[in-house]
Amino acid sequence: MIPIPRLALVGRPNVGKSTLFNRICGRRKAITDGRPGSTRDRNYAQASWQGAAFELVDTGGLLLGSDDPLLGPATVQAERAIDEADRVVFVVDARAGLLPDDSAIAGRLHKKGKQVVVAVNKAEDAESAEAEFAALGFSDLVATSAEHGLGVGDLLDRALEGLPRVELEESKPTLRIALVGRPNVGKSSLLNQLLGEERALVSPIPGTTRDTVDSVLERDGERYLFVDTAGIRRQRLLQDNVDHVSVIQARKAIERCDVAILLLDPIDGMREMDATIAGYVQEAGRAVVLAVNKWDLAVAGRLKTKAFEESVRDELKFLAHAPIVWVSAKTGRGAKGLLAAAHRVGQSFRQRVTTGQLNRVLGRAAQAYAPKAAKGGKPVTILYGAQIGTAPPTFLISLNQPVDLHFSYKRYLENQIRKEFGFGGSPIRLKVRARAH
């Protein structure tokens, strides 16, 4: 099988790499902002041009020799993207003109011997914008405006020329998994442990991850798409616009995943924000696994498994169906079990039961406890039920009266369905309607 060609976008900060990434992907995936350092990790997306598939990698701005604790590692991430790329798209800024940092990056690319296409960005108003950047020593220069979409097609033609042509696969990853949680609970470290490589930037500084970073993992014949997200914080703790966008993207990642792995920190203990994030997952109707990270440190600090589990169950009563897995992103302990748990709840998320099976359970439930209406004292009868959807499993209950069921009776029916069919880790939705007369 021919591997999909990989293009890496590199350049100094604030030249428009993420805007170009979003333009090529056709969606707002990378965060764009007017300040240097908005992108810190390598951000991957599969795209196609003229029917040919390729993988595009957005990187943090290259600041060679930076002492910044975040921009320095981001430069390391960019270097790795260059090393693994089939071709490099070197983005420069026509408005700013040729700067010493551009020349320094060009020197590094020449030294690595990579094939390079220079995207002279923000060139909508510049005449002969390429001429100034010919001094960088690359023969392929294309004037572009990522913001307005000008020249992007020509850029892709040049960047993909001569690379193997691979038809875009229509098949989607088996399971989409979002890693969510408060800042600094170990999401990026866990992602790196699962992937076996340093793809997401790891730092003890809260808020290091700002983009959602998609990574594909194939294991035991299954394919998983992992989304590492920015830590979700309270509104009053959001320091700037990029942080606000990060939280919005994290919540969007929850909405588009099948399974959310909610990371908890036993060292800090359960916090109110853990329950808030769990509520986001519940509201989105996603399956969930609760991953207690840093358990190696917790054991060393003599924390007891049973005591912390009771704390988790007490704070997250509405996720009683979610399995708890004990992991250490640092050592890798529990990582295999976590993936297995995510796979199981992903199956529950798409599980389907027959109408006959469901109605036998509903019949026994109604015989043991008579249905109770949300309002009024009229007797209510369950006529039949049917599963009308998956992801999440959704059931329609037909009644003899135009009323809703009492919330406590809905919870009772949900418990009976879980008792019979499992659905571990997956939410269940019950809808009620009256028989048409």
C-alpha cells in the first residue's frame, strides 16, 4: 500500500500557516490569531486535491534559538514535522518582506535537503511578491493569499507534483475518541503514550495545548482517531481570545467524538470543573470512560483506590454507567486497558437490540412497577417500545395517553434496559409518544 504523501507547513510565527491550513482543509480546524505562538503542536489533517489524497501538517512558528518555554518546544515539533514530511511548504509573509528569521529557516531547510515550495503569503496587494524571496535559494515560489484563497490551487499543484498519487479513502476511522479534562491533567502525555511518539507538546504549564490535534492509531486490526484537546477552564480563568477559542474547540471535539475519555487527577482530587466537563459529555450524548491518571504518584502518596473511586462516583452520579480505568501516562500503566475500555463503550454506543427483546424487558418492568405519568393521575400503559437510533442508543416508548413519563420512571426503565443489555459507558435516550387515534 502506497503511503499518503505528507506536506508540512513551516515558517516563522504569524505568517499565516494556520490560515493556510484551514483554507486547504476547508474548515476551521487550527486556531488562528494575530500573535506568535498560537499553534504549538503538530496539527494533522487529511485532505485531497484533484482527487489525490495527502496529509497536511500545521506547525508552530519556527523561532530558532528561542528561550520561550513554550515556543522552544514548538520549534522542536516543527523540526519533527519537517523530518517526516515528503515535501515542505515554507510560508513567508509578503507584507513584512524578507526577514532574517526567514533566511535562517531557509538555511535549516537547505541543510536537511528537503524538497521545498515557498508560499509567499499575504500577496494579494503585492506585485511580483516572489522576487524578493528568490534570495532564499528555492526555485518553486508561489504567490498566495490564504485569507482570500488566492493562489492556493497553484500552490497545491506545485507541492504535490511528482509525489505518489493516492486515491482518497472513503472509509472513516472505526472510533473517534476525544481526550478531555481540566488543564494539566496529562491529556497530551497520555496521547503520546498511546501513539508511542511525541506528537503533542507536553509541558507543565497549564494551557499548553490550544489546537485540537487529531492522530490516527491502528492496533489489533482496529483504527482509532484520537483528538487531544485544550484543557477546559472556567470562563473567569480564560486569559485571552485564543483560550476562549480553545474551549469552544474542545467542546466541539466532544460533540464530534464517539467516546470521550475524561481524565481525572487524584493528586488534586475531584474538582467542580470535573463535573462540569462530565456534564458537557453527558449533554452531547457521547459515550465516556473515566481515566484516573497519575495513579503511580497517587499510590506513592498512599491514596487508596476504593476511596478515590467512591469520591468519583459521588461527584459524578450521572455517569454511574461509565467504567473507571487507572492509568499512568508517564509509565504507560493501564494504557492498553484504557484503549480496550474505550473500544467496549464504543461498541455499546452503537449497540442495537431487537424490538422483541426490548418489549419483553419493558413488559416485565411495567408488571413490577406500573408506569407513572409526569403530570395528572390518569393510568398509563406502555403499548410497545422500539429502538430508533444508535450513537447514542435511542428508544421510543409508545403510551396509551398523550403524556410524558415521570423522570423517575424513565430512570427506572433505563436501569432495566442497562441491566438486561449492558450499554456500559454509553448514554441512553428515551423518547415518549402517545398512540395516534
